[in-house]
Amino acid sequence: MSARNQFCIPGLVTALVVTALCLGGCATATQTAAMAPKTEWHVNKNAGAVTIHVGGGSETSAMGASKIADEDFAKAIQQAIADSGLFAKSEVNGSGDYRLDVQIARLQQPMFGASFTVVLETTWRLSRQSDNAILWEKPVVTNFTANMSDAFVGVTRLRLATEGAARNNINDAITQIGAIALK
Amino acid sequence: MPGTDLSSLKKLYVVRLPADQRGVERLIADRLNVMGYQATAGEAVNTPADIDAVVTYQDKWMWDITMYMIELNVQVRQPKTQAALASGHSLRTSLVRKSPPEMVAEVLTDLFKKHP
């Protein structure tokens, strides 16, 4: 083997491995479908329409950790409302008889570990559009743990834990709202 | 909260994160004072009764030759219910790191810009 090939081939292999590791290690955003709860709902159904507004979220940077974007969280909430029948109609940033505001207050994510536990704190407020009366307002704090068995790659494990915390958060809030009788 | 108007807030109290030994609560209070608010800082048990909102935060630090603040989250909360009215966030990895006062300024400017 020539002296040139002695260095070129191992160098090429190293470059390919590093590239693969980098690509495998890039963070991806949390997915709407993964954040929408898949559960059997038992809620009081309302005939009115609700408009959903979410704030406090962030976009995901490939070199950072998976974050929750406002629009994705809002769409997951919309999906949960549709699946549960909590309201007959729902829109994101639209109009309706009711308004559901959700503030993503705190997303606590670990940086290292074999298992990742993510904590999500949100504040939910349901108000009636006709007179701006606040019908229900509450902070909701949830968590989810993803283990090595869920995903070997750390960034994927973190995304799964973040999606799980979001899913639990929506589940808790919709269940609580579904227990009250709206007028 | 989306659409929440924070302009009526005057007196704020920054609650020190128990694990924080770097005085980040003082940086936040100082910056709020520069922004025109009447802000003080201290322990949760000493929260004054006459404040308009409580400010909480979570800071995260990493080591890369020196320690630097990689992430800062700040929340403005109703004093009675602790419900979050607004929140701000900054994430800066090592190559784009900023000093803690700069990170605080960045987060608070963004937070109050979204809720004028």
C-alpha cells in the first residue's frame, strides 16, 4: 500500500464516522403527534368553539436540545380537544366562544445521564370571549422519563422525554377542564 | 400568558433559586431596575406582600475551559397563585457564550418585548 493510501483511507473512514456521529447527534424538534395524548377521554362535552393560544415555547436548534415550539404544542392541544370532544370546534389563534391560553413557563431538561427526566410547567387559562370571564386557570406541572431502552442516542432520548412531559401536561389539563361544567 | 399585558406591573420580587450561589437573582433585579421597574430580590419566605409579580429563574452552567452560563429561563408569576404570566429563555453554547449580565438582559428584553 502506498504511503498516501496509508493515511488517506483511515482519514476518510474517521471523517465518515465523525460525520455519522454528528448527524445522529443533531437535535430534532418535538413532534405534534407525539405530544397529543392517546387516551380514552371522559370529559364534559361542550357545543361551543374554542381558540387556542400558546406562548413561551422555543424553536429547536440542531446543536441544542429538543424544545417545544408554540405552534406544535397548540396543534397537539387542538388534537386532544378534537379527540376528547371537549369542544365541538377548535382553532389555533382563531376565534371562538372560548379562549384557551397556555404559557409554557419552564422546560427543565437534563444534559447527561442514562435516563432523562424532563419536567414541563405550563399555566392554562380558559376564558369566555363574550365577557372575558376567567372560567379556569391553573399551573400544570408534569414529567416524563425516557430510558436507554427507549433510545440509545441521547438527543433522541431527550426528545422522547420532552414529548412525554408535554403529552402528560395536555392530558392533565384537558382532564381537569373536562371536569367542569362550562356556561 | 399569550396576550398578557405586563405594562401595569411596577413592583417585582426576584426569588433566589435555592441552588444558586452566584447571585443571579441580584443580576435579574438590577436589570429590572434599569428597565424602570422597582425590583428587589431575596428568599421566597421574605416575599413582600405588596408586590405586583414574582420573578423566578433557572440557570444552567457548563464548563469549557471556564464555567459559563449555558441557559437561563425566567418566569414572571402572579404573586398569589404562582401562575406564570410570561416567560423568557436563552440558550447559548460555548462558542457564542455571553456573560451572565448579558444573558439576563437578553432574556428580560425578549420577555417584556413579547408582553409590552
